[in-house]
Amino acid sequence: MRTISEAIAATESEEIAVAAGLAVARWSNDSEARTEVLAHFSSVIRELFASLTPDRGEGSSPADMARALDEFEMWYRSTHSDAFWIHFEHYIPETPRVDF
């Protein structure tokens, strides 16, 4: 979330903020599942952008941000076998690229 916050902090509009936030959250393999997850996660990014730019609109409270994140996590857990954030806890070692 910190990396996403940093990516959207300097954006000028919600649309650009969502694009920047989703670019940070993307992983390498394109799939329907990834597209669906990112579509749901965009509501979290919108609330985060609103909380970072209160002078550009209604703003967002910490409770609004927590609610959006909670709704995303509940949706993810209801449609997948595990929690979304568990995927970020697995260490994936770098493997050298060998060209024979």
C-alpha cells in the first residue's frame, strides 16, 4: 500500500491515480482472474487518492479507506481460497537467466 500511495501521490486526477496504482499492483501474467482482481482493487485506489487529495474534492476519511480495503478483502476471500495479501508473503528467489 505504501508503494501504491507513493505512485499516486503526485497524480493530477482520479483516473491517472487509478492507472498508476494498478500499474504498481500488476503482476506479470495476464488473465481474467487478474483483470477481475484489479477491477475490484481500483475502488481501494480511488479511496486512497481521495484521502491523499482532500483539496480536490470531498476527500476520504481513514474509515472510508479502511471500509474500501475491507470490502476488497472480503470479496477476494469469498471468491478465492485464501487471502489476497498472503501472496505477498511468499519469497520468490531470483533465478539467473542462462542462455545456452
